[in-house]
Amino acid sequence: MRSVSLAQKFRSFDDLWSPKIVGEVNDHYVKLVKLKGEFVWHHHEAEDELFLVVKGRLLIKFRDREVWLEEGEIAIVPHGVEHQPIAAEETHVLLLEPKSTLNTGNVRNERTVSELDRI
């Protein structure tokens, strides 16, 4: 067992919208991702997602509402719910999601990451 410095891990990469694995909890990955701009509307058939904003501010749009997350706040997006993350400025997010979760869910495009890096 060891501690993990989130700040140090976030400094280790620059790419946006490309989650990195920093740990595992049972059948879930703990991922770090830097976000800026708009992501694609998508949903996950079988996986819930937990978003924790470490730095910055994140808007998660749903078809019927919007949720703003400030630093230190979380939101859990239930499986099957269509959503679109948006970050006006670079935002650092910790994700907790099942290992089977594809970042773009039901959508395949240039932002789809099928092979995750460990940092």
C-alpha cells in the first residue's frame, strides 16, 4: 500500500480527454483526466460514473438539466443516462468507474480511448 499524490500525477501528463489509471478498487479503476472544452453526448449501458472535481469547474449537461461541479464536489451519473461533460477552463477530474467503462460510452469517435495508460 502506498499514498498517491494527485497533484503530482496530474503534472505527469498534458493530454486532454484521455483518462489515466492511478489505481484499482475491486472491479473499478480510479482514473485521472484533464478536461477542456466540450465532450460528446453519450451514455454508458451498464456502468455508473463518479466524477470528482479536483481542480477547476465542470458542467455536466443532461437532456433535462445541468449540474455544475466545483472543486471538491462529486456527481454520480447513473448508467443509461445521456450526458455531456463541459469544461470552459482546464479542469482536473478523478473518475471512479467499472473497468469495462469506455470513456465515450455508446459513441465511437476520435476521443475514444480503448487502451488506458497507467501513471
